Amino acid sequence: MSKYDVIVLGSGPGGYVTAIRASQLGLKTAVIEKESLGGVCLNWGCIPTKALLKSAQVFEYLKHASDYGLSVTDYDKDFNAVVKRSRGVAEGMSKGVQFLMKKNKIEVINGFGTLKPGKKVEVDGTVYSADHIVIATGARSRELPSLPQDGKKVIGYREAMTLPTQPKKMIVVGSGAIGVEFAYFYNSMGTEVTIVEYLPNIVPVEDIDVSKQLEKSFKKSGINVMTSAEVTKVDTSGEGVKATVKTAKGEQVLEADIILSAVGIKTNIENIGLEDVGIAVDRDKILVNDYYQTNIPGYYAIGDVTPGQALAHVASAEGILCVEKIAGMHVEALDYGNIPGCTYASPEIASVGLTEKQAKDQGYDIKVGKFPFSASGKASASGAKDGFVKVIFDAKYGEWLGCHMIGAGVTDMIAEAVLGRKLETTGHEVLKAVHPHPTMSEAVMEAVADAYDEVIHL
């Protein structure tokens, strides 16, 4: 029986990062992966979707070349080539993880791992043991009873990345990050897209001003948005698909070639041996403490299978913290209130901390500032004036409670707010930190200035 210090079950952005950090700390480490190194994120999620979105953005530039004083008279898209490029990017990243495994002397065990009592894992009949076993099996597309996925006419995100032909009409059910990103991609490629969202606003976890701006931008782009709407029935018997949608005004039947179900995720915890070991679960989440220890000594869980936010960067941070604790280091529990969220449609969305409503509901006396990109010199020069930066401060102590952005490139800007909040920066300190001109990031400083009635360019 092979013996290790740490075995990691799953090699997504939680699993492979956990393994690398464990190896760096001198722990003999193995990773068990049933498919491709990098997990969903690198192979079917974060990375390949961004490649698709970049192709869509370039295509948008071509369509609007005249806005920049350019004449492009002959251009077209090759949908299959766009998909192929995306798969190539994903494969390259997965090979990069293979290199990192070799570099860090981590053994990769291919196959489906099943947990066993006594700190053991079985893979295709072979048993491996370790002092510490970290579960990082991730999640998959969730299915609704009214919207069963057949992989052809009713699909999940995985099929949406590799469709053999571009649909003429698509219905996207759900408007979280996955839903709106695919809605933007397919609309940009020329598909007629309708978003159906159960809640009153799209991207419902975001600040209400961000939700309203995205809906406005999407409608301007030709995307049909239906909120407070529910798909109650789907008929796939014909050539395409018919969806019965219940709204406040009554039922309506939508016709399309394909329905993309983007209503959240379901954890991959079935048949991995949790019951045999006795690991506690609440619904479909593994229960852990602040250091990701389960109720059974020697077994840990990180990432989407635990109750925290289901985000790649959260899984990575949890994995690092978990193995540093295993190695005896002094670690602080992760601050889940300072986790940034990003959506990569166009315009992009990035946020961290409390929304305005959450701050008020928690009893804060607040200062709110907002700076539109329509007043930004860089945004005007770039032809990307949609959106804004919104900041929320505690009026009493100047604490930076929240930051919400929508616009071009904002996913690369949100780290300023994350770091500022981590360092307990006040609004006045942000104002005195000189921001370069002309940049999109100036909007952060200007929004803070607006909160304190010192704004210059509004």
C-alpha cells in the first residue's frame, strides 16, 4: 500500500493548488483525478469560457470598427474555429498543471477515488493511505425537475462550450455568472438570446444598481430579458424546443433551438465514500470547521463541496490555508466577507463586500459614491462608456464596506478594493493614493471622492 502525507481527491483549482502548497511544505503528496488535471475550471469552466468571450469581444470590435475610424468591409465568424481555439486554450492550461505536478514531485493517480475508513482512498481496486486526505471534488451543473438536461436540446454549461453548430435561437434559464456570460457570447455571435430569471433582477446577488445597468446594456445589445419568470414545462418533441414560461402577466411559450440551464451547481459528493467514513453532510455540502477539517480526524474538504462561495479563487485559498494548518503553521481563518466576485460578460461585473441594501439592513450609517464611466476619459477613448464604480463607506469610521463595478475591464480593478478592505483602508486614504491618468481605475478614486463630496469630474 502506497503511503503519503497528503492525498488530494480532485485536481481543480482547489485540489492542484492544495497539492502544490503541500509539496512546498515538505509533505509527500498525491493527487487523484478521474478526468483531466485542472478540473472543471481549467477544462470546462473559467478558462475556456474566457477564451470564448474574448472571441466574442474581438468580433464585436470588427462589427463596430467604424466607431474607431476604421473600415473593415470583409469579416465573418467561424463558430467551430472559435470553439476549437477555446478547447486549445484549455488543453494548454491543463498541460501546464501537468508540468507543475512534475516540478513539485506530486504523484498523479488517474481514476475515480473512493474514501475508506482509516485514512485510505481506493482507486480502481488499489488502496492508498495518507495521514491527511483532502476532498476537493468540486461541482457540476444543477438540474431542475422542470428542466431535465438531455445534453442536446436542454444543455448545461459543458455542452454550451462545444456545440457542433451555432443555434439561431437560445433560451438561457438563470442569470448568474454562467448564464449572463453565455448569453453575451451567443448574442455577440449572432444567436437570438432570451434570458429567463426567476428573481426580479438579473445577476441577483449583485448590488441593485449593477443589476439594472447590466439589464439596460443587455437590452441595448438585443438580448431579451425576462425577470420574475419561471420555466414550468419544456417540450423537446419537435425540431427545436418549446418552453412554457410563467410570468406575472400569465403564461407564455418561447421557441428556440436550445435551452441552456444555468440555475446553479450541484456538488460532486455522490459515491465517494462519505457515508462509509461517516463524514457529516448538510444537504449537498460537507461540513467543515475554519480549517476545513471534517468531523472525522484526518479528512478535510475544500472548495465547492463546502458551504463557502463556489468560486475558483476561494477553493485555492481554502486549500492553501488547509495544508498550512496541517503543516503546523499559524493561519487565520478566511474572511468570506472580503471575497471578490467577477462576471466576465460585456460589460464585466466585479464586486466585494456589502451591497448598499445589505449595509443599510445591517444598521450602518453610510456614505455612497458613484462615478459613471461616461465621465471617464479612458472609457470614452476606448469606446466603453457603459457602467460605473460604486463605493459604500461607514459614515462613522470611514470603513470601506463595499465596492461594486460594472464596465470594461473591471474584473482587473476589483483587487484594489479587496486589498484596501484587507488593510482597513479608509475613504480618505484612498483619496490620497494618487491614481494614474487616464485609466479606468481612476473611477475608484472618483467614486470615493463622490462619497465624500469632493468629486472633481462630475
